[in-house]
Amino acid sequence: MADLPQTPRSTAGDDDLSLLDGEGDLAAAILARLGGSPREDFQHLCATAAAMAQADDVMRVLDFPSTPDSGVRAGLRCLAHLISAGDRANWEAVEPLYTVILRLSTDHRLKVRKQSHSCLHDVLLSFQRQTILIPASEAITRSFERFLLLAGGSSAVNTGVSEEGPKGAKEVLYILNALICCLPLMASKPSNTILKYFKPLLDLHQPILIRSLLDILHAVCESPTVQLKSDVLLDLLCSLGLSVSSERKSGDEMASIARLLHVGTKKIYKQNRDICVVKLPLIFTSLGDILSSEFEEARFSSLEGFKGLIDNCIDETLVSQGIAQMKARHQGLKSDPTIIDKICAILEGLLDVRYSDVWDRSFHVISVAFDKLGEFSADLLPEAVRNLADMQNLSDDDFSFRKQLDACLGSAVAAMGPKNILEILQIQSISDENEWILPILEKHIVGASLQFFLRDILSMVGAIEKNIPKLLKHDKLFSAKRAEGYVYSLWSLLPSCCNYPCDTSSNFRVLQDILCDTLQNHPALHGIVCSSIQVLIKQNKKALSVSREEDILAEDEISKSERRAKERYTQNLAEENLKAIRAFSSKLLEVLCSIFLMSSNDAIGLLQPAISEIASISDKNVVGKFFLDAIRKLLDATKAVNAEPVDDSSMEIEADSNKNSMKRALLLDFAASLMPGLAAKSINVLFSYVKPAIKDSDSLIQKRAYKVLSMLLKDAEFIEKNLDVLSELMISSLPCQFPSKRYRLECLYHLIVYILKDSSMVRKREIISSFITEILLALKEANKKTRNRAYDLLIEIARACENAGNDEGKEGLHQFFGMVAGGLAAGQTPYAISAVVTGLARLTYEFSELIGVAYNLLPQTFLLMQRNNREIVKANLGFVKALVAKSKADILHEHLTGVVEGLLSWQSDTKNSFKAKVKSLIEILVKKCGLDAVKAVMPEEHMKLLTNIRKINERKMRKAKSSEDGDAMSMASGATRQSRWNHTQMFSDFGSDDESDGPFSTQHTATSRSRTESKASTRLSRRRQGDKKLLDKFIDHSTGDPLDLLDQKTVRLALKSAAGKKRAAPDDDDDKFEVDPEGRIIVREEREKWKKKPAPRDDEEADGKSSVRSQSIKKRKTSGSGWAYTGHEYTSKKASGDLKKKDKMEPYAYWPLDRKLLNRRSDRKASARKGMSSVMKITKKLEGKSASAALSAKRSGKTKHKKNK
């Protein structure tokens, strides 16, 4: 005390501390004695004393019985704040306050108790990593033990007080509720002490108690910081797991146990793996019991638990131990099942019948196991594969999880490989029993070997192909066709086997021989072979260009099997694979070239990508040889065309011209296919040929030339070198033919984007204005593909301007919008003006940044609408619709007056046909801005329109309230549902209810749903009609009673009579067809046939039928019978049959086909087949005769028949 500063004292002397006596306040004495001291420790002591003085006041308030609950909760928050902000190093100073909070954690008042629990959590959180945490945790432990003794009826506690037992039980529950948030924050030793009491509490089997314990354990297991004794926690988990099968539990309780087993086992595995893995079979068994329960939430929690434990707790050590023991058993050594064996047996048990209701979830669990075990699943889960295969034989009526079953088998294929699957299932050939495996293999093979295809699959193909001649010899045509289908399906596995194969470098040499032979001898397999080549080359090129980690991270949703296959593809392996493929690229190109030049247009699409991929990795000299050879042939074909006489009257000349054009087009396509592997010099040669070809009069050649040019323009360096030539070429080649327009637009797009991106090309921007105009005019094309491509190019150009620079992006976009809008002033024709407005509407709809600029065009838009030109009005209304649909409500409010007045001033014209569309626009405004806002700006003379809209919407709302999906049609939503661009709906001529509920309305979803429901109702009505017909079959019409289905004779007679009614009467006139004097067959329309037949007069029902038939005929489109070649020019004068003539095609005749054969309705097809059947029936009679002779003989036969009559 000698160091204390001298402060004023009483006259009694230094030893007189009268402030501490009687009513004295210790805190006041400390403040009075040490308040003026400059020392830091004394200042800290004074601050503590002041806090204690405040705390004492709070505690006194809390002790008052009259303090309301809200006051107690506020006092608890004050105490927690004082503890957290005060000196946390001195437990003696904190203990009184902490004790009050702890005492109130078992208060009988619910809100006070909850506030106390929250304050305890905050205080313990502030004590983390400090020594004060231990005594605070021990205080909670002592309180918990004391209440347990009270609840247990201990004599030491309960003496003389009989009511303490039940009171202690309640307080145990209260303190357990506090432990849910406090135990994860407590010190380790006190936490483990509390944990020991959980096992006897669980044995009490009290649901309310178990629920609290589960919540505490779940909170503890999810906490990453708390460290508990692994053996104690594992014992608790095992007890809970065993209780699932021994006790009946609620769905919530089972779901909580499943979640706890999941998170708790993972926590124990991280702390002590050795004791955890021993109990894994028990945990998996418990999860299986929960999975078989009837509660959906419990099933879901069990599924998540299975997936989490398989991924986190089954490691390589467990798997290697199981494989080692399995090898030892194969050698004759006896051993107990390993842990992984037990787990796999449990997983295989999930396919038992008792899990039939949750087989879809069982398949998911086993799929995760396949992915985790990889190729080792072939040794560990073979029985699961067999059971899955047996389920494929279940009928669809008894089995509703076919899709999940196929996915599970697909996981097995990807994990263990197709070879192991075939060995486990003992599949050595494809038949009806195992053909289900083919689509699964095709979809899921990844990381397999090419050797598997070369040996196993091709051996199956060879065995089936040998059997096909035998089937044909025994007239088993259906079996032969099915065998051919099996061959094609087996070959279809080749692209899948080329999906990240592990032996490309070693086995591609053998594979390429088979590929070349197949390309030359099996045209039907060209697509499969070409697809396989593309897959092989693309995957290896991708592995070279993109790092493995980036590629895998970019695909988060791929399976583990596919991830493992991709991880094997390092850059070194990819280089080796490409080197092996490059060694045989010349041979592959030679074969593909010969096939390509003899192919049709349909086959080009299959061959061209494969040739491009091979050329991209081949040596440029090799590719250059093929290219020069193609160019020589192309020049020769062009010379031959130029040397042809200009005379289209002869069929022979026309055929030769078409043949030469097709040959030139094929050569040009082949040269373009080699482009990825060409040198710069060869590219220039190709461009020199393309320049005159673009101006070719042959539409086929011009289209191919534009296509090749669009491929060349993808290279920015090529554009830079030839920009002036290209610009002049695009201008001089106008106009282009219609088939070439789409590829010309592609060329213009590349040029425009290049010029707009380069700031130094300002002088060239005048040129591209004409190019943009051409794209805008293409927006009005009738061809849907060309029109849609023009829309896409317009948006892509705008995006290129937007992405030109971060700061200048908006400016570039606005400049492009201004260039497009400039066409309004330059446009002279309604067609051009409407095209410009259409482009502006599309840009406004796509880019929200342009909405403000677009509103500046509204006055000009309404001015253009005054022209009353249909094209202009339709385009401008579409522009207004796009602008209104994309604008937010606040922006629309600013321009609402101008929009409404502009629409309604034009709408007053009684002659226009767009009133319904204007009405639909007003409806959109009402939905976005509200009825009152539109009403405020609506002219008085148009209030009836607004009233009509309001009534229609109210009617819709009433209907919506009575339906299940009424909320989707509410007018209260301020925002609209946006959709993808729809040209037809945007620029339709008429507004309708469907349009108003179209892409900008909140009713879009409801409308589409109602359409779907109407279709479904139509199908249902048809099905009911079919059911009625089916019921009619089972009515005995002789008695009117239902058929006795047990009487076979009666049923057989009923079926025969029904078949007799359906069977049409044979037509006697099938063999007779009419021939005109020139020998042409006359095919009459059904209308003319019916005119010849006398209509029934005396039967009113027949009249009704004929009237219905005539109405259906009016709807049917008719066409002429077409033109025909009778073949008379090939008739021999000296003998029967036809002659081959020099420089002419082989003898032929043409029968005009009836397009009604393609009609969906069976009656239309039947009427068309009659004519063809009559032709087929007389072929044997006319065999050996020329077409004209046969027809003249038929005609003479008809005349003789008439004379005889």
C-alpha cells in the first residue's frame, strides 16, 4: 500500500476505511482512493470497479420479482455485453455475472430462457482461446450434473423436498437446450464430461430427450473446432444406429439420426481413422435400415449419408486390403471378410426386394460406389452388376426405374470398363436377351482401350456377319435384318471407345487399317468412322492447348471416372497420340478424298469435318499435295463447263452440266476441308479461285464459293492482308443468288466486325454502311434460316462493338445503333424503312443500354406510322412493342404520355388492320404501369378501350382464382416475363389474346401450360374413344350382354367378326387404270372418282356422310397428276423390250408419285396406295415390254373390252 497515491482521508488516520464498513460500497472506495492515480494498472482497476458497480445494479434489477420478462431479457443482454467488453482475464470478477446468466438458462419463462441461452453463446464465443473458457465450461458442467442428480432423485439432494424430482427433469431439458448452442464452444474436457452422460440418457428412450440429444450431437459434429473423445462419440453413434432397427421411430427422428451418422462419422474419421473404419459396416447397415423406411425425408437423409461416407471414408487402404485378401482367397488361403467386403455386401443388399420402393435411390448409392472404387469395383461389386442386369428383364409395368437403372449400369461401365462388364455378365455375343447393353455401352464408355474394340467388339461383329448368310438361306429375313442392326450397333461403340482411350499410340496403327477398309467397303458406316476420327483428334488437341487442371476445373459436374480418364491425358501423352495419328494421316486422307469425290450432298456433312481434323494435325506438305491435286481437277472441271455449248433444250446437255457443277462443288468443298492444314501460299491459291467463283452464274458454285470465303474470313490476318480486295469483291459481286445469301451475310459479318474493332479503319466505315444495310434488308427475307441468321449477325456485330473496350464499349454500341438508325433517313422505299426499324427493334430488345436512345426515335416512329403503309406500320408497332417490353416501369412512366398518345392518334384510323395489335400494346402498358397510370394519360374519347381491357383482365383474374395456376395471371405483377426473340410474334399483323399473353406477359407460362393441357385433353378424349371401341368388342351383340371371356369359342367368334368389319371390301377396279391416247397413265383425284359414283338418295344417313366427306375434300390441297416419261423413245421397232442408245441415259420411265402417300392420315395413304398397287400387280404381265408398248397394249385391251360389252 506504500505505492498508493496520497488521497484525502478522514481524520481517523490511514487505517480508517470507513467506506468499506456497513453500507459502504467497495467500488466507490476504489474509485475514491485510486481515481486520480496516473498508473495504467490502477486506471484499469478503476474501470473494472465502475463496470462492477453497473453490474451490481443490473443484478439487483434481475432479482426483483416484479421485473417484467422484457426487462429481464434486456438485463441479460447488458450482463453479456459487460462480460464480453470487460476484463476477461479475471474469472473472479466475471463469475458473479456469468452465474446469473447461467441460473436464468433454466428459468420457467420461455423467452427469458431463450435469451439466456443466446447470451451464454455470445459469452462463450468471446472466451475462445482464453483461459477463462475452462472455468466457464466447468460451471455449465456442474449445473448439468446437479440437475441430473435432481432428476434422478438422489437422496443427497432430495432430502425433505419431494417435488425436486420433476423440477430437476424439466431443468435437465432446459440445460440440454442450452447445450445445443453452448457445447460446441466449450472447452474439451468439460465437453467430454457432459458427453459421458448422453449414453444413459439415450437408454431412457424418451422422444423429447432423444430429440435434444440429437440436436446437441449434430451441432458438436458440425463444429470444426471442438475436439471430443472419438471412442465416446463413436459409441453414441453406434447406439443410435442400432436403435433404428430395434425401435420404432418417427420420420423426423430417423432423418436426424441419418444426418448425425453422416456428419459424426466423417468427424471421427478425421480424428481417428482406425477406430472409425471398424464401425463403418454397422453405420452403413443403419443407413440402409433408414433408407427402407416409409418416410421421404429419412430416405433423402440416408441417401446423402451414403454418398458422403462413400466419398470420404472409403480410402485406398481399405480397397487395397480387400483386393489383397481376395487374391489370397483365389490362391486357396482362408481369411475373414475385410471391412470393404462387408461394406460392398451391404451395398449389394440395397438391391433386395425389401428396397424395391426405393430402388431409384439404391441405384444412386451404388453408382457413387462404382465411381469411388473405379476399376476395383469389378472385383468388389460383381454381384451388384449381375443383379442390375437381371433387373433389365423386369417388365415396364412392374418396374418404373428403368432410367435410373440404365444410369447405374452406365456408372459401372465407366468405372470398371466395358471389358470387365462383359466378362462379369458372360456376354460373348449379342442376342435378344442382352441387346439392352448396347445403348448403355455407347453412352458411358470412357477411358477404355482401343484394343477392346479391336478384339472383343470386332470378334462379335465377325460372328454375327457370318451368321447372316445362313439366316438368309433359311428365309429368316427378320432375323437377318435384326442381325444387321446388331452389327451397326456394335460399330456404333467405336466413337465411345475413342473417348479418351488409354492406348492410342500403341494400337492406332491396327485401327487405321480397319478404318480405311471400312470406309471403302461399308458406306453405311462412314458417319461412325468419321465421328471416331474427330473425337480422337479433338481430345488430344484440347489436351495440348488447355492445361489439364483448367480443363477439369471448368467441368465440375463430370463423373469421377471421366475425371480420371482426363487426368491421364497429359501433354506428353497427347503429343504421342497425335504423332501416331499423324504417321497415317496421308493414307486416311487418300481414302477419304476418293470417297468424298464420289459422295452425295448428304454424305459430305459426315466426311468434311473428319478431313478438316486430319488436315489440322498433318504435315503441311502432305496436305498441300492433296490440295494442289484438287485444284487441278477443279480447274479442269471449270474449263469443261466453259467449253460446253449454251443449249439447254437437250436433256443430255442439261444432265452433263449438272454433273460438272456437282463435281466442281465437291472439289471446292474438299479443298476447303483441307484449309486447317494449308500453308499461306495454298490459302492464296484457294482465294484466287474463289474470287471468280463468287460471280459464277451457277447457284451451286456461287453458294460453295461464299461458304469457302466465309471460312477464310475467320482468320483476321487474312482479312488484314486482303481488306481492299475483299471490300471491292463484296461490292462487285452484287446481286448474289438466293441460295448464296446466307453465306454472303457471314462474309459481311466478318468484314464489318474487323473494321469496327480497328480504330484506324475510320475511312473504311463508309464502306461498311452498305454492308450493314444489306444485313438489315435480309431481316425481311422470307427464308427463315436466312432471316434468323441475319438477326444473329446483327446482334453479334453489336456485341463486338460493345466488347471493343471496357471504357468505350457503350460508346461503340451507341455508334453502331446510330449507324443502323441512319437508314431511316437514307431509306427510300417502305421495304428498306421497315427493315431498318426491324433491326432497331431487335437491338433494343437485346441491349438494355439502348433503351434511352431508342426513346428518342419514338416521335419519328409515330410519324412514319402516319404513312399508312402496311410494311412500315407493322415494323414500327413491333419496335414500340420491343421498347415497351424491355423498359422498366419507372422509365415507362416518364414516356407514358407520348407512347399512349402516339398509339391512339394513329389507332383512330378506321381503315387500318392493326387495331388489335394496338390494343395488345395498351394491355402491356396496363400490366407494367398499372391501370390508374394509363388512365391518367388516356384521352377521353378512348376510355371505352381502357374499360374493355379492365373487364377482360378482371375476367381472367376470376378464371385464374378458380384454377390451380391463378397466381400466374395476376395483374398485380409489375415486371414482365421476358423470353427469347420471336420475329413472328413481334411483327404479327394482328393482335390476339395469344399474342397479348405472349413473350412479354406474365401469362406466358400459364398460356403454354393451358395449350399443353388442351393437347393432353385431346389425347385423353381419343384414348377414351379407343376405350369405347374396345368395350364394344367385348359386348356380345347377339344378346347385348358382356362377353364371357372364359368362353374361348365366343371370344374367338367376336374377334373374327370385328376383324371382318374392319377389313375393306376388295376393289375390283384395282387392276384397271386409265390411259390417255399418248400412252400416259391418268391418275384421277379422289374428288373426280366420287363424282362418278352415284350418291345415295333414299338414306338420310348416307347424305350426311357424303356432305361430311365433301367438306373434308375442300380442306385437302390438290395438285395435278404431274408429268411423266413414257419411255417411247427407247422402244425397239424390231423386237420387244427397250434399247440402249448412244449418248443417252439408260432406258427409263417415270411414274408420278402421289404426295398423299406422305399424309399422316391412314385413309389418305390408302387411297394413294391403290394406284401404286395396281401398277405392282401387272408388272409380271408387262415383263419384257417397253413402257410405251405396255401402255398401248393396256389401252387396246381396254377398247376391246368395251367393244365386247
